Amino acid sequence: MKLSFRWYGEDDPVKIEYIKQIPTMDSIVTAIYDVPVGEVWSNESINKLKTTVEKAGLNFDVIESVPVHEDIKLGLSSRDRYIENYKENIRNLGNAGVKVICYNFMPIFDWTRSQLDKKLEDGSTALVYYKDQIDKMDPLKGELSLPGWDSSYSKEDLNDLFKEYSKITEEDLWLNLEYFLKEIIPVAEENDVKMAIHPDDPPWPIFGLPRIITTEENLDRFLKIVDNKYNGLTLCTGSLGSGSFNDIVRMVDKYSAQGRIHFMHVRNIKLLDDGSFEETAHHSSYGSLDIVEIIKALHRNNFDGYLRPDHGRMIWGETGRAGYGLYDRALGAAYIAGIWETLSKLYKEEVK
Ligand code: DNO
């Protein structure tokens, strides 16, 4: 397991030097943020980012994300141009030594929450998804915007996109994903870059838009479309785990045994009765997921991919990018590294 940490580049309030100070930290997870979705990242900016990361004593191994243009998800005729650009990005990143690219296939919106700073009992703040509030929201009224979302859409663009998606069923989305995978996975293999799709967060349709990377059955289907290890997963415990229908330990065990998990996002969430959830501290006792069992499954299967602590709460008065402060994610990293070390020692004793 290689411990990694998401960093948003020079604008990130979290300094890269501080990330290096987290015990056993290996890699930075980052991206180029100033290029419009669908265009090619220049080698110059890739190399600049690589140099910054390596100067800080960390590896430049994981990109999150190279976003997929909506025309590809919609299956429009213009998709081929964007797919060619995507391949070029894979080649350029492969040349720079990148090992894993994380991406998602969620229509229009990335992760969705009803509030980013819900005050918890201990005074910290966390991201929450309250179903009744989401059900009342209308993104077309410009009522909400989240850091995970592409905010460059105008109201008109959004209206047009929703119109296009009203013609798209889940099966259409599968077909469009298949077309994309069949084009890009051979390029990923040639360049030794593992593609790792991020599940939909939350794993159910929102605002009437289809979502398909949601359940074990669908992940099986996804992996079979191109049955090759370069077509793999970012297994996000919090995204999949917010559906009570998903057995996360079982999924982590199964897909890591198959060698199809290249990147792990580990966080805990507390499921509420009505399908709502709250993000919590990483420790198992705070949420509905058993983090120790999740790490045990990875350890048992000799997981040698990348793992990052996912969203943290804001604690100790920190302010910054919701979910992506330094302190709570660093606590999560230390907790996970501690579990891993314990398992490694126990395992050694067993084989003696
Ligand atoms: C949320 C993240 C996601 C993720 C993308 C991957 O915090 O896990 O935004 O980066 O879905 O494409």
C-alpha cells in the first residue's frame, strides 16, 4: 500500500511541505486545473507539476482526475475529438511517469452534498447529504454549487445539458462508457498507465440524471466490458458505502483479490435512516463502515496500489477547501498507516 494525499496545486491552502511531514507519505494526488475539460494538458505544465511534487520529496504517480467531456458521456458525434485528446493526455502523463489516472463517468455533476460545513457535536464541521434537502433542490435554478462541480457552466449550458441527458437512459450511458473504454484502455496499456474509475457519489441517480457506477453488480459489469487490469477501479469507501445496499468489505476484498483496485479512497460515513448520511472521522467507531476490516481485506490481498485518506472534517479551527483540510486527513492517514503496520507485524508473526 502506498499512502497518498490529494493536493490542489499552488493555490491549495495546504502546503506540500506539510504533506511530506505526514508519516509514511509516499505520493501526491493532483491534476492540472486550468485547462478546460476535454482539452490536452501541455507537457510543460505536466513537467512543472512533477518537478514541484518531486522537489517536495514525494512521488508524482497519481492523477485525479482527467475529467471526461460531457459529449463522451452523451455519445455525441463530437466525442471522437475529445477521446483523441483523452488518449493524448494518457500518453503525456505516462511519459511523465504517472502510474494511475482516476476519472469518473457521472453526468454533469461530481460528488453531491446538501451542506459542506455541518457542525458536529464536538465542534468540528463535516460534509453531509440530507436527502430531504437534496430532493428540494433544483440545480437549474442556480441554487447550488459545490467545489467538486464544474462551475464554468452558464445557466443556459446547464439547461442544454439537462435536455440532452433527458434522452439518455442508463443503458445508453453504459454504451457510451463502453465506446470510451474500448478506445482508451489499449492506449493506457501501451503506456503502462492504470485507469481507475471513481464510483458515483452518492451511488444513485440525482436530479433525474442517470448514474451507473453504483453497486457490486454494476462494478462487475464495468470490469467485464474490457477485462484487462488497465481497466480498474478507484474504490471509494464513502461513495459506495453511502448506499446501505453495498457491502464494502466484501467489495474491497473481491476486487483487490482480482488486482482491479489501483486506488483506494478511504473515509467513513454515518448512515441515517432515510438514506441520508454524514461524513465522520475515519475511526471505525464514528461511522457505519469498519475501516479495520477494509484495510485487513487490502492487506490480505497484498494490495500494492495507492491509498489516500478521503474527505476530512474541519478541526482545530482550520479553514479551507471543504473536505480537503490538512489536519483531519492527516489523522486519517496516520490511523490507516497504524492499522497497516499492525497487520504487517501480526502477519509476520503468524508466518514465523
Ligand atoms: C471527491 C472526489 C471526487 C473525485 C472524482 C474523480 O472528493 O473523490 O471529486 O475526485 O469523482 O473523478
